[in-house]
Amino acid sequence: MQIYLDYSATTPPRQEVINQVQEILTQQWGNPSSLHTWGQRAATILENARGQVAELIHAPHPDSIIFTSGGTEADNLAILGITRRYCTPQHLIISSVEHSAISETAYILQKQGWQITTLPVNRHGRINPLELKAAIQDNTVLISIIYGQSEVGTLQPIEKLAKIARCHGILFHTDAVQVAGRLPIDVQGLGVDLLSLSSHKIYGIQGAGALYVRPGVEILPLGGGGGQERQLRSGTQALPAIAAFGLAAELAASEMASESPRLMALRDRFFDLMADCPYLLPTGDRLYRLPHHISFIICYPDKNPHQDLITGKTLVRQLNLAGIGISAGAACHSGKLSPSPILLAMGYTEKEALRGIRLTLGRETTLEDIDWTAMVLKQIIYRLMPQLAIVNR
């Protein structure tokens, strides 16, 4: 049995998407910037995809969608596209649980003289809006807060945070890569100025993303060239990937009303099935949570000899041997594990921050998958910590 539970990392392309990509590669392969028939057919496909993505997030006009190579480039374009407008460094606010596409970019800006305020989160990974208010300075020009955290699943109160920014005349960006296609997004209702998306998180293919830019917001491009994407991004557009993005967005929008509640039910069932296992502690916010997201850290009683040996990656490897794919939060650099910065920001110790695991569900996840995975995970934990299994019995 093979069970894939890592949909926050990437999703398998839908068959409809694969069929469309094949058609474009064989029949509609023109350059959208060309004036002849082949190019104009490609341009029509491109603009149709732009409209489909705009509809997914209820953007007021398709021209507010700028296609990129993925979520990371969209995040970079949002942050650097705003900060490059200023001749002298100003002030930027982010959260302590951002994706590295934001946090690393902010670190680069800090080395260039920008003031960076990193907002703390509570034990569940949520920001207190009052702390955002307190962090605002006269020279604050941009606030970037992730919508749905990929490692622990916590959703931020984006509408409240964006309203605070708007009341102070500050631009607001959110990385909505994990939220899009899983929860309804209305960019006008949220009040955001910039919002990042990624195709391969919603059953498109890798290599396409988008940045929503509210009409009237001025940003600068990251590089020079032909300016194919509204003069904000240069280079011939990756038509197959973008068309796939558009179709995936349209399908996600049409199925969200039924699929999201189904995923929530499976998610909550897994949490319930693991509730009697004292060696896994849920992480993130159970109420304000991505519908498809499950996460834990491994817990140990005092003086356990296995305490320094069993990490999140241990469980990833063991479950992989059982045919189940999940992920861990800690990063491995040159063979050495580094604690998860997200868990550290939430108040966990360095040892605890090595023990995070994440299971994320998708269209192909069934009730049987959930039940089987819960059973296998418990068996693995008790086998790795045999003395604990004896006590538990």
C-alpha cells in the first residue's frame, strides 16, 4: 500500500491538467508575444489562465495577476518590488513563522540597512494584532504576514492585520500559497495589496506561480528584459505550466465547497485517532487551521534513553519504509539536523524543534488511508520506544 500525505510539499497534477499540458506542448506551443497566428493562439491561452487565477481569489481584474515561476519568486517580487522603490532603507514587518522566501529576503534587506521587525507568535503560531499595531513606525512601508503556515497549519487573522496596515497607510502582503484552493480567498474582502500563489500546491504542475498586485500599487521589477508580464517580469512565459495553473485554479474553485469540509473531517479524525498516544503532541492552532493539515512533535517522558535519537526525520524514514509519505520540519544541512525555526518561534526547545512531523491530505486521501496511517504510526512509535509501549499497556 502506498499512501502520499505530503500535499503541502507538492500535489500530483490532475489528469485534466496533464491532458492540457500535452495538448499545448504538441499543438499550442507558440510564443505569446508573437503577432502571428501561433503566437496569438498562445496569447489567448495565457490570458484565459490569467482570468482563471484571478477568479480563484476574486481579483477585480485579470491584469492584477502577474505570473511567476512559483510562490518563492512571487514572494520575492512582492518584497523587493516594494522595497526597491526607496532610495534609502526603511522599515519592514514580517512574522517569525514566515516561509524562507520571505524571511531570507528580509535578512538580505537587513544587511542592506533596512530595519526588520519580526513579530512573535503564541504557542499555537498565531500573531496578536495588537503587537502588529505596536510594531508600526513612521517609516514602515510594508507588512508581510503568511496566511497559512505550511509546517504547523496555523491560519493568521489576515483581514484584521491588513486592516491595521490600511489604517496606517502601509502596504500589506500575504503568502497564501497553502491557503489557495483550500479555503475561499477574496482579495478585496481581505484588504490585501499583494498576495502570492503557487500552481503545484493546487494540482497544477511545478514551475508556475502568481503575484496578485492590487490596482494602483506600484512595484518595481526584479530584473530587466522584455517585460512580458506587465513590465514587472521579463522572459517568455512558461505557457504549459501557466495554462495548467489556470485550469487547476478553475477546478479548485469549483470543488472547494465540498472538498475542504471532507479534508477537515479526515484531519480531525486523525487527530482523534492519535489522541490516546501520549508521545505525539499536536502543534499549531486546532481551530484556526488549514483544512488539510496535521502536525505533531514527538514527546518523551523524563530520562528516556531514546530522547536524543528519535527525531521527526526518524518517523519520516520509518513511515516511508511502510509506504507512507510525510515530512519533517527540521532541516538537514551537510548531514546535520537543524531545529525548525518555526517551532523555535512558537516556544519549543531546540530538541523539541527537531521532532516535528507534518501530514497533509489531498484529493486522493481516503478514510482508509487515515485509519491505516494512524495504526502504522502508533506501531512505529511503540517499536522505537519499546519500554514506553510496555508502560502504555
